[in-house]
Amino acid sequence: MLRFVLLVFLSSLYQVVRANDTIFLSQFDKPTYFEELNQIKVSSYEQRIPFESKLTSARFRSFSSMDLKNKKDHLIKFIVTNDFTSSQWLFINGSHNDFLTLYVSRDNILIDTAICGYIAGIKKTFFKSQGTIMGTLVPPQTTVTCYIDWNAALTYHQINQLILVPQTYIFENLNDSHMNGVIHSNFNLIFFGAVFFIFLFVLLLFSFNRHPVYFYYILYLFAVVIFSLPGVKNTVILASALHLNTSFLFLIHEPSLFLFSGFYGFFVLSLLEITHKNHPFIYRFVLINSTIMLSYAVFLVTNILFYDFAGRDFLYIASRIYVQCCSIIFLVLLTKVRSLYKGFVIAGSLVFFISGIIAFVFDDILGINLSYQGFRINYYVVLKTGILVEILFFGMALGRRMFITERDKDRYNKHYIKQMEQKQVLLEKMNTFKAEALRSQFNPHFVFNSLNAINYLILSEDTEQASIYVNKFASLFRKILEASRVDRIDLNSELTLLKLYIEVEQQRLNNSFTYFFDTQKNIHLEEIFLPPMLLQPFVENAIWHGLQKSDRLDKYLKISVEESTHDIFIITIEDNGIGMQTESKIKEHQSLGMKITEERIATFNQSNYANIQVEVQKMPSQETGTSILIIINQSNLL
């Protein structure tokens, strides 16, 4: 009798204990986090082992006592009793986890399995539009034991975010949830497609134009592409391939945000042509902050790959506050920059800044979920919308830049073609002037008189003087022919030719005048250029119209060269002949060679960007005589 009473007592005690460890579906009417349920137990393991081995050696303890920072696998256990008269669904929401497996057993016999998670694949999950929910159907008046296998290799530690969801709640919100999921998925796909297409297009542009602005924009877009991959994890092959066996793709979601923020700064510097010379403070500010953001992105990736770090939540909030503050300062500084593309940059950056503030304040700080007619507002959609608008504004800025570049290039080409046409016309004029100048150098009177002088010397049997005269005359002709083949000649060669001409004229006139050259010291005559035979017509005028008609016995001709200022030289041709008393006489004494010379000077100045001027004046210290100044300014000589 005593034994029977003891058995009844122990049986009643077991039922009480079992009841305390059991979740009754009739008492379960709202979504509840696992950590809020005392019936949830957990066991951990050092390494991956088969599910059956876990069951035989598991030592379960309270779920709330679990250390979330360890790297062990976890096996979660809870008992569910369907005390309804009909079958009931039980759902687990694992939206913050990458891969979970549910095992359901009854009387130690496995009767059902299910999976969920970001990398589970929506085709294998319970709800095709909600890949993060898994469920099992519990028969009426039946008790089942549920096990959830959580893999520590998937390093996104959010096991404490598991939610047990009743059937009534799921079915009541299924349509809205499905609609939200479809809309968000389609938006993510559109966002990824748009960014990826722009990325490929700019990459193509960069292959033709290697300007740094395209390079930085490519890096910026590439980081945005990485940022968008988690949203298309089940539809884009690249995103699915990168998942492998870890949640690496989701973990680089955070670093990619700072990665494209860092490249954004370098892109804006290049687009607006901000340098340390024109805007030193803005340049240093953007450079430092972009470097900090890129370094922080590398820091996050390093910690994701190797270890968890303390203060992760603090850095999450602090980094966003830092970015928003820097954005405000940068937008203010941009107003001081003068650029045709400044408006596009400010507009795009402002939209992204506002979307970032909305997502940060409502989601991360206040935790408010806004909805409109059953549609829940996803703050990442708001953020991505801001990013997409910013990209479009930047694209318009690049388009504007390409238009202005092509327009300026077209104008330059037209100007260059016009210059070439003008140059061709000038060359034709110069060739004409060469022929006319050559004919003018061989003045018929000069040739006739020179031949008469040679004939006179021969008849006078002064063969030595005749030979000297013939040699000088022949040398003069040869040098004139050589000079006619070039567009310009150095002053040293010009004076050598001029000296030979004067000697021929001096001998022809029986040495009735003297001549001398006076060149200032330290003048490099080889570095001074002018049209060939430019000085000869002025010397010819001085001899024929000045010295030859003068009765003076001390007639002379002086050619001097001096430097007035840097790159400005003055060549003076002086004679003490009869002089020029009036303007009409000056015009009267202008030979054909002088007129051609004036045209040659104008053409030379236009084609070589030089500046040669001629001034004719009386001798200041004598009653008769003429002084001709040839001023050569070759500071802009080509």
C-alpha cells in the first residue's frame, strides 16, 4: 500500500515538472522571444557533431544562462503540447540568423524537419516569400519534442533573437507579411540591377577615359554593389555563390557602407577639382575623413574574419553619429566651392543624408516601425532610395562634365583648324613674299651697275680688283639664294650677309663711304631671329638715296645692335647722307624693297607671335642724315 502511494506521488510530481517544462499551445497566443520562455533549454558543443550524438550526450540548461559570445554549436530544446482538438501549426521566426534546422520527435522518433535563415534558400523554406520562418504541424492532443540546431560557423550571433510564433498570428498577418516581402524583394532587385548596370557603364567609360573621377566613381559604385548583395541573396547568382558556409556576405554589409562613404569623398574631390591649392581646408577635411572611413571599413572586415570585438554596439551608433556630423559639415563647406557640378553633388548628398537620418533615428535609436495600409516601411529601403537618388545625381554631374568636355574639345578643334587654315594662308603669303623679296634683292639697277663696275675694272686692266669684286658679287648672290629658302634667320647670319652686300656697294662706289658695325657686349646674336634679308632694303635705301647723292667727303654708314630690356633688341642703321626733310620725301624714297619688307614684317609677326617694329627718323645731332630703328621683341617668339 505504501509503495502504491509512493508511485502515485512520484507520477504526479513528474507530471507537474513536465507541465512546467511544456509549452501548451492553448496558452500561447502571441509571438514570444525564446529568452522570455522558461521552457526553452539549450546545450552547447565545442565542435560540429551529428545530431544523434548531441541527443545522447546533451546536458540542457536554461536558455537565459547561455553565453552568446562563445564559438560553440548550440542545440535548443523545448517541449510543445497541442491541447486543442485539431492540429495546430507552430512557427519559429529566425529572421536574424543565417541557417537554422528544426527537428521534431515524438516518443524518440523523428517525425518532421524544417529549415530557415538568410542562406537557407526560399525554395526550401516553409513560406516561399519568407525564408526566415520555419514551422511544424502538431497533431491534436499530442506532445512533441523540438530541437533547433544552431551552427556556430555561421558567425552572425543572433540566437537570442529567435521568436516562437503561434498559428493564429502567422495566418492573420501572412498576407501583409507576404506583400511586404514581395515589395521589399522587388525593390532590392531593382536597386541592385540599377547600381550594377551603372557600375558596368562607368567601367566602360573608364576604359576610354582614364580620368581619376571615373576611377573613384567606379570604386564608389562597387562598394554600393557589395552593400546591396544581401538584399538579393536568393535571386542573384553572385550573392548566392558568396554565401558559401558562412554569413560573410551579411557581415560585410556594414563595412561596405563605410567603404562607399570613403570613396564618395575622393570622388567629390576629383569631380569638383578641389585641391590643396584652391581649397586647402576642404581638401584636408575630406581627405582625412575619407581615410578614416576606409580604415574603419578595413577594421570591421578584419574583426569579422577573425574575432568578435567588444563595444560593437557602441561603435555601430558612434560611427553613424560621426558620419552624419561629417556630412553636415561637408555640405556647408561645399557651398564655398565654385564648380559647375556643385549643385548636383549637394542635391544628391542632401537626399542621402536625409534618408540616412530617417533610417538611423527611427530604426536604430527609437526602434519605431511605421506602416501605411498594412505596408510596413523598411528603413533600409529608405536608405537605399537615398543612395540611388545620390547615384543618379552624380551620374547627371558626370554627364554634364562629359558634355562640357566634348564641347570644349570641339571648340578647340575648330579653333585649331582655323589656325591651321590661317597658317596655310600665311605660308602662301610668305612664299609669295620670298619670291618678291628675292627679286627685290636683285635690284635691276644694282645688278646693271655692278656688272658695269666689273666691266670698267676689266677694261682698266685692274684684274685684281675685278677678281675681288666678282668673288664678292658671286658670294652675295649665293647667300641671298640660301637665305630665300628659310622662314627666319639668326641675326649673326643676317649681319654677315649684310656686310658682304655693303662691301660690294662700297667697291662699286669707289669706296666713297665708310661703314662699321657696333654690337653691344654679352648679346648672343645667334639667339635673335628675324626674316632673312630684312635689313638689306634699309641699307640699300641709305646707300642709294642717302650717301650716293651726298657731296660730303666723310660719308659713313653705321649698323649697331643693343639690348634695350630683356628680350627686346634695337638695330640702328645710321647714315649721314642727304637725309629726309619731309614726310613726302620719306614716301618718295621708299623703294619697292621697303614696301615688301613692311608686308614681310607684318606676316612674320602674325605667324611667329613676334613683334618687330620699324621707326624712321632724322639724325638727332646732325642737319642731314637718317636713322632707322628696327625694334625686335621676341619674348613670345615661337
